[in-house]
Amino acid sequence: MKHKKTPFCKAPFLIGFTATNNLFRDCCAKRPRLLSDPGSSFKEWWKSDKLNQFRKDLLETDRHPIECVGCEIAEKQHGRSFRTAVNEWTQTDFSHPAAWNIMFGNICNLACWICNEHSSSVIFQHKKRSKLLSGEDLTEKKFKEHWPELRENILLSYQHHKSVTLTLLGGEPLYNKTVIDFLHELIEMNLAHRTRLEFHTNGTVYPYKIFPKNQKSPWQYVCSFISLDAVGRYAEWLRYGCDWNKVDKVVDALENISDYTEIQCTLTVLNINQLPDLQSYAETKNINLSIKTTDNPDYMALTNWDMPQDSLLVNETSERFKLYYQLIGKTAKKGSSDRLKKYIRNFDGVRSPLSDFDRTFAEKIGW
């Protein structure tokens, strides 16, 4: 596909995005996403009609497509978004990705309510104990079968670009041996100094094997994106299995070894009340806070909330987050609150109840 002008967003021109089930996708920030056909290789996806049509649309517009509302809101709220960050890149070779957004299977040490078994091995085990799933967790096995071809394509990027950006996701990438082994391989191949390393982490694991203490970093640039949706005890319920005191120490350690650190919040009905405290925490650490709404699962989406707004906003609100409050119930789906409560109650006996962490919120929404 020929490119005659600068696209409104460069992301699908420069970044290879993986998805769950060993598929590829068009962008991590877009909803809904385009996905590759099962069994398609990356080279087939990169040149596919579906992806090229999306690229064509971005070449012919000067405004956010409706699917890209996440970046539109971020730009209105913070002045920056994933789109604006990628648009600063100077690479002009679109024949092969200059960056990779890689989901490394589902090996993880937490069970976050917003997540699922495809991205967390712990959630799979919890669902199995709750009789929601049966059989064997095959996600990691399938990823390892897919990994050699993906690894080959990642290494090919170094032949096309002087600098390659690797965005590592999981599961928890810093808890995953495949990730650690691959990063060691890049160091041994003398490619680390050409690698802009970005990892999305839940803040529970410090990467000692990648960044030995008191040694110069081998990487060209390091970004730590720390996924936090709340602070303190409530954070321990939302991202079940974490220890907030340990997270707080890991946040400090990651900030110390990174060129850029950002706290990333996935905003749902479960943490809309936590934004002021999370913002205050980020400010005490002098770390930027990025907020992204989600529509998956749909019963956690702010826009689908079907109860009165004041039943959800139980804490003191802030004018700073008015834009997010206005999303509550915008396209209400009848029964979404009941589906949310039913889902969470499936884990009674496996996880501690919400009332142990926030009794007021639990009572307000009828838990």
C-alpha cells in the first residue's frame, strides 16, 4: 500500500499488534478491533485487505474515527494519547513494523476483575475452582507454538529500522520466563542498544534479571507502564492477589530505572470512585497518570451502567474527572449491573468479598 501523505494516526502503519488466541489486531487503543483470520501469518495480516482499508481511512481523515474515541477522550483530558505519541515517530519504512505490541501468553500472578483467563493463568485456575471452566489451560502452550514465527518477524524489524520499540504485555511479562529469555537474547545479539523497551506491568515484580542493580542499562530507552486502578486496600481487591505495600516499593524501583514511567488506569464501574485517590498517588510519585475506559466486559463499562448515577458515585467527585462521570449510563444496558454482581459472586469462596474492602460501595449497589 502506497502512502502519499502523513496519516492521521501512524499506529497501524508502524506497529505489529498481537492479540489473544495467537491472532493479530489493528491497534490496542481502538474499539472494536479488527482481528486477523485464524491461522493467518503475520505477513498475511500486515498486507491484508482489512488492515489496509483501516490504513486508507486514516489517510483520508483529519479527525478521530468513531472507533478511536479512547484516544480522542485522552487528548481532550490530558492533551496526549497513544495516537499523538506514535505520530512523533520519524520512521518512514512501512514495509515491516518498527515496533511490536506483544501479548506473551497468559502467565500471570494476579486475578484482576477486568481481566480474563486468556491474559491470566490465575484467573483460569479461579474459574476452574468456581466451576466456570474445566479442562486444561492451553493458552501458554498455544503461544509457545506461535512464538518462533513471531520471534522471527520481530528480529526482522532490526533489518528495516535502526531503532525498534518492543512493548511487552502478558499476562505479567516480568513474571514470564519466555520474556526474560528473549530479552537476554537481544542483549547477547548486541541489539539491546537499538531497542526501546516498554513493558506493561502490574507493579508486583521488579525485573532484577533485566536491570541488575548498580549496572548501566543495556537498553536504548526504557518505559515502565504500571497498571494500577486504585490504591491501598481497594487495589488489593481490584487486582486480586497483590500486596499494596510491595506494589508501592516496586513503583519506586521502576521509576528509578526507567527513562519514562506512567501509571495506567483501566476505568470501569468498579473503580470510577477511585480516580481522585489514584491521581493523588501519582502526583506524590511525580508520575503521569493515563486513564483509559473499557467496554470489555460490557457489564463493567461506564456507558452501560443501568442504575442511577448516584448509586455508583458513592465517594466525593472531582471536577477534574467530569468527562468520565458523564459517560455513566450514556448507553445503559438493562441488566448490566445484575450481570456484574452475578459474575463477581461466582468467585465467593475463592476471593474475598467486596465488602471486606469497601463496605459503603458494596451496600450502595446492593452487594
